Amino acid sequence: MQPYDHLLEHIESLQIIDTHEHLPLEKEMSRQTDVLAEWLIHYFSCDLVSAGLPESELAWVRDPQGDLRERWAIVAPYWHAAKSTGYGRALAYAARDLFGIEEINGDTIAALNEKMIATRAREGYYHWVLQEKSRLQVSVRDSKPEGDADLETGDPFVFTLRTDGFITPGHYNQLQGMGAAVGVSVHSLADWEETTRRTIEKYLARPTRVVCLKCGLAYSRPLRFEKATRADAERDFNELFTDTNLPAWRPGIKVGRALQDYMQHYVCQVADEHGLTYQIHTGLQEGNGNVIYDSNPTLLTNLFLEYGNVKFDLFHMGYPYVMELGNLAKNFRNVFIDMCWGHIISPEAARRALVEWLDAVPANKISAFGGDYCFVEGVYGHQYLARRNVAASLARKVEDGSFDLERAREIATWVFVDNPKRIFGLERLLG
């Protein structure tokens, strides 16, 4: 048996940990939908737009009220152009292995749709896709449900607590709502700091199914958070209380950079006190027409230096800043590599990155898989690809003499199971 085959057999036997998902709770999964509406929510739809599909036509293609075949006819040439991308291949694997459809095309789209809708209607669909077919132990869902009662859902999830709202509050109503949830009436920056602290400590200073913080601000601003003065932050915060912004019916505002920077440092200070894990989006942003240099992980260096007790879990391989992320993980004991989304962004980049990282970065600092999907079938396709990518990277290291097969098996178990279990403190939940 060749090293790749041996390693893939081992990796396929693992029940792996999924570091990042956007899935709805199963009870909230849309029923009034079809395969194009669901599977073009994100990711592959961006490749279709990149291939030339007008966004106005994409909106119509996503509408499940329209005729499926007519919508397919619009999207078909762009689908054909993009089907070999990582996004396209993940959907093809899902169609084949979940629904028995060997190729997605005009002759099979109706059958794929019928099978997906019928199978989704069965009880225990999430269990079948996520645990039986994908062999996941648990998924870290972004973010926690609105209602705390749903923290005890039977779905195989643990949760993140989003920090974006603390860092970029947009309206007085938001301040009051978040404050009231933890017994604070917010009238000052000090009140807002107390709200932030109480909320973080409510969910993360004691054992709950919320296991880490999450920041997604690379979509809206650069990841460099300067050390702002309290006076400057307070000036920006008080803008939320002016006559033009205070009325409930008025739209929210974008608060000033000083407040954003100040509150990110405050969040990190609280996280540092409690030794929390903080997931941060770096690299490629979902959608078309984004500003990629805003998400360069090296912009976060000042946070790594100041808050040494925070475990910074940096997302998406940092793609395209893959080697920069490897450098950070090599240099900082509190920086970890998370390959979530990465295997479908570019399968080849994921394989090459892992090969190089294993020469430079201790193997206990890499988590190999996070599906990062809004619809559950995509998770299956992504993990199928991720397992093969990791097997291929480790086989290459065995074949070039970097380490032996036993070490490769050990690393495979670490990156898929042991590392994320330790980084997110899942031992208490999974044993």
C-alpha cells in the first residue's frame, strides 16, 4: 500500500472536529427552497459571478419560486466554467455521495433537486450528513443562538461569541439591548466596557457550549487595531448619543476608528485575563469585490505581542497570505493556524501550505478542517476534499524522507482531532 492510501485509510477512520460553520440549527433549516436557492447562497455563486454571471441574474437564479429548468439554463454556462474550482468540486462530491447524482448538469438538476428535498424532509438529517456521512464529532458554529435555551440544542454544535457588536456598536438601541441582557443600563463608555466584560464572562468564564470568541471585522476594516486613547474612544462612543443618532427609528452609524480600536483591545484584555481562544477572520473574504489587504494576518501582530495569554486561532489559512500566517505561527506561541474554508478556496494551495508549514511550524498548532458552510450538504463535500488533501500532503512528506509513516499518522490525528480539541477546550464535552 502506498503512503497516500495508507494515510487516507487512517484519516477516513477518524471522527474529526470541525472548527467553523455557519449552519442554521436543524429546526431552522429552510423548507421552502430548492437546490439552486440553497447551494448558491454563497461560495460557488461567487465563482459564477467571477465567471461572468450578472449579479441581477444570480438573484433570479436563487429564487425558488422560479422554474428550476429555466433558472438552470441561465446559470449553466457559468457553472460549466467554474465546476472544477474547489467550490464546484465540493458540490459535485455532495451530489454524488449524498444523492447518487454522478454529475450536476441540465439532465440531472431536477433529479438532484427532488432527492435533496426528499432527503432533507427525513428526521435526523443533520445527524446523517454531519455524523454518519461526514464523521464529525462536533462543529464550532458561528455564532451562538439568539436564545440561550438553544445552547442545549441536540444538534452537534458548540458555539462562538461574536465580538463585532462590542467593537463596532451602531445604534443606541443596540447598546441598551446588549446591556439589558447582562443587567447594565448603558450611558457611558464605562457602561459599555462593563457590558462587554459581563457578556464574555457569562458565556466563557464558566463551562458552557460557547467555547471561543470570534471576530469577523476584516470584511469592513483593516485588521490593524491601534492603541487608542480612552478620550478619543469616548468621543467616538458619545456620537451614538447625539440628537441625530439617538432616536430609535434612525439608522445606525459607523462608529469612529478610535472606538473600534479601543474596544478590540478591551476584548483582548478580558480574553487575556481568562486565557480564551479568539477566532479571527483573516485572508479571503466571501463575496465579490472585496479589499483583500484589509485581512492580512500580519496586521494583528501588535495584539499577539500584547495579549500573550489569548490563543489566536487565525482563519482560512490566511489565503493568500499563507506563508505570512506560517511565519506568525512559528514566531508566536499564542498564534494557531486554522484551515477552515481553505480546502475549497484552493485545494492545491491547501496541500502546498500544509507541506511547507510542517517544515516550519510545530504540528500541534494546526487545525485541518472547518467546513464554513451555510448549508449542510456543503460540509460533506468539504470534509471529503480536506481528508484527501491532508493525506496527499503527509504522503509527500513521507516520500521525501521528512518523517516516517507512523509520524504522519500521528500528525493526521493531531490536526483533525487533538489540536482543535485542545485549542477550543473540548475535552470536557467530548472526553
